[in-house]
Amino acid sequence: MSFWAVCHTESQRERFAVKQLKRSGFEAYLPMLKLRRVPEPRCFVPLFPTYVFVRIVDRWHAASRTVGVVRLLMAGDHPACLPEDIMQEIRSREGRDGYVKLAQHTLRKGARVRIISGQFQGHIGLYDGDAKERQRVLLDLLGRSVRVELSRNDKIEALDIA
């Protein structure tokens, strides 16, 4: 039985770790992004910095001891198994150029949204666009409209206008 596991790598050594894992006989995968508006060669970056995926078939200790790998993410005393459908989803987003394409926001400026995670969880506001690695939302706080910037990790959902 084989499964995908996640390797935590040394900082900025993901490609090296993948080479070493492959040299040791493992199937390894490093999903990459191609950033716009960034000059080469820095425009090619890992989707998950300091993490690579490795397929474990029968031995996992060798993967955890591979040069460039800090550790495997564990679930108790065994590597955590990554569901196959997650790997398929990531790979399905790869373009012909081999780089992962991220889903684009379908929200438009002025759309009513609810913040469902993060420090402003539960608040309702108006979507105000993106700012680098953040999302902007206008919230009604203390009787006035205030622009807040949310982390990309904070989740928002569009509200239906009925």
C-alpha cells in the first residue's frame, strides 16, 4: 500500500530535497508557481515553501533521513497520509507549462461578504479587492466604514443578495 506524505525541507532547499529523494528511489513532487510581475529567476517559487510531497511505498525512515529533509509530518509514530484526492486536485491545476494555476477570486469590488475565519470572524462587509498577499474588506466599525486587510488564510464568503 502506498500513500503520499509531506516532507518538511530545509529553507529554500526544496528542489535539492526532491533530487535527493528521487536519487533514493522515492517519487517526489514539488508543485511550483510562476509569479507575475517578478523578474526571473525569482518568479518560479514553490506552492508550499519548505514542503515537498513524497510517495511512501514500503519504507519511510529513509525518506525522513534524506539530505535536505528536516522531517516528515507525522500522525503519531507514522507519517501522516495525504489523501490521494488532494494530490490529484493540486496536479489538476498544473498548466501545460508545468506550473500550478491558482483559482481566481470571483468576488467583485462592492460585493457583500461575511468573514468566516480570522480576527474579524462573523463580521459582514464589502469586498474591496486584493493587496499583495492580503484581501481588503470595508467593515462598519464604530459607526463608520473602515478598510481592513485580511490575511490570505482568513476565509470570506460572498453573501447572496435576495
